[in-house]
Amino acid sequence: MVYLTRRERFNAAHKLWVESWSEEENLATFGKCANRNWHGHNYELFVTVKGIPNPVTGFVMDVKLLSRIINRTIIDKVDHSNLNLDVDFIPKNVQPTTEMLAMFFWQQLEPHIEDCVLHCIRLCETENIFAEYFGE
């Protein structure tokens, strides 16, 4: 089994906020991400597929095709967007955390992966924070 990873980048804003909480509770829980005027990140998205390399091409998957799928299904929708308001596949009643985004991205990508298997979505919010989702 060979694992192949493609990295894509995007910039987006979000706000983590629970309406029923006070401003103090929200700020204590979510910090800068509770900024009333939103808060932005330069995200890095790593998509890993796994499979047996094709004996003719040597590819687990054509990485150009993988990039096109990632861009069409995710990046084109989230780049320079407000994750709370602008993205059709992110429910409005869900906090757009790195953890939740990784799961939503999996749901968008998985139906488009053919001839191999989607293994992992790794979403980096900062150089110190990332979430990984394996479809479980």
C-alpha cells in the first residue's frame, strides 16, 4: 500500500461563537476566534489517498487530477470566504472549527476519489494547530 498526499492552501475567515453564552464565556473558550469582526487563517489542506500504484503509470492517483478535485470541491468554495456564512456545505448551526472542517472536507472529497481510497484529511489552521480525519 502506498500513501500519496497533495497539499493545497486557502485563506478564510470564521468566528467561533455560542449565542447563548456571554461575550466573556465565548472569549474564554474561543479566544481570538471569537472576535466579533471575524478572524482569519491561512489554512493548509493535506489530502492523502492510498492504493497500489498502477503498473503502467506508477501512480496511486494522478496528482493533477487529485488537485483539480480538491480545488473544484473545496478550495474554490472556501478560499477568501467567510466559513460561517458563505460555504454551502458547512451547516450554519455548526462551529467551523478545524476539526469540523476536516470532516466536512472528507464528505466533499470522498465521492470523487476513484481507483484508490481516501485515507486522511489533514487541515492545518496554524503552524501549531491541525486536525486529522480518517473517515471514522
